[in-house]
Amino acid sequence: MNRPLSNRFRVPTGSVAAAMLTASVLALPAVASTITFETANLGAFTGPITEDGFTYSKLSGGLFVNQFGNPGKDLEGASTVGYGGLKIVSATGGDFNFNSLDFSAFDLSGIGSQTLRVEGLLGGSSIGTDQYTLANIKVFNRKYSNWTTEVSSVLAGKSISELDITLNASAAGSGSLFSDNIDNVVLTPDAAAIPEPSSLAIVAVAVAGASFIRLRQRRRLRG
């Protein structure tokens, strides 16, 4: 029996729709996470604390959670110790990218500048270091007045498994009061594991083609 041409070449729309839906879901870009330090208690900080898919903890020196963030709370080097090291890793153990952070430099004298050091590591080996220099301010009414968003440069687009941030502060007994302060650390889970949209399209076409071939074979067997 001869079937209409439209029936002979009909592609199973259900299979194609499922394949394309899967492709579109997998092709969605990774969503960035932001560490705001809002869940940390004010005062001396050790951690660990998990926020938005990432875990941060004290790596070395001393750290202090203050209330002059951008907005809300921020994290600073502890002045009683002279500096603080912060360690950030994915809560699930995966690799990720460093996108940006907000940086403020405070000095009670209001002169000079400070440099913030941000280092990315992969499997314990250094991948690179971004450094940001900012002029000091001495205003901290509700929040520091020179918060600046710093974006990744050396580390841009590089997969890392750990981010270490060094926060300078006044050395104990030095007579000088200053600190590096950070807020809103933006990180993105590694997108390398997400297939390229072009690859997903090829997969979808292949699934549709396979379904079409199976349909033709069934119809031939039915005569």
C-alpha cells in the first residue's frame, strides 16, 4: 500500500522536541555567584562559611567582618595582625572563574594608596595573580566612600580550583590604622563542562535523524 508522501517522510516530532529541549537547557550559561559576607558574624572571622555555592575561610593572618560594606557587611584584614588571607573554593569541589570584586582602601590619615592581591590556583599550583591599587580614604559613615569594582585581568577566563585574597592592614603597634576591604566577590562555575551550542545542535540533528531512520525501517517491515 502506498502511503502519502507526507506520512512517509514525517519525522517524529516528540523525539525532536525532546532533543531540542535538552539542548536548550544544557546550553544555558553558567550563573554567576556572589559572596557578600552577609551571613558572617561581625568581628573576628575564621569560617568556613558557604554562600551561594562557594565556601570561604581564613587562610592566614587575621580577618575581620565589618559593617562598612557595599552595602552591608564587608571583609577586612585584621589590624591587630597586620594582614589576612582569605581562601575561596567551590562548595562542590568543582573549578570556577573569578569575575570581579568590590575593593575599598581605608587609612585614617586619608593619604597614600594600597594594593590588593588576588591569586588563582588550580590543583595547588598558581595560575596567575591580579593586583589592584586604590587611593586611601578615611570616610566610613555607613560605608567606605571609595568602593570600586575591580574586574579580573590576568585571571580572566582561567579555570581555578581556589582563589586566595591577601588583605593588608596596619601592623600591631605601628601607630597607623589602615585596611584592605572587599565585598561582592563574583565567581562563576567552570563553563568548560557545558557543551558548546553548536555541538548541542549537532546532537539534536543526529537524534532527529536516527528517529527518522527507525520510523522508515518500521514502515518497510509493515509493508
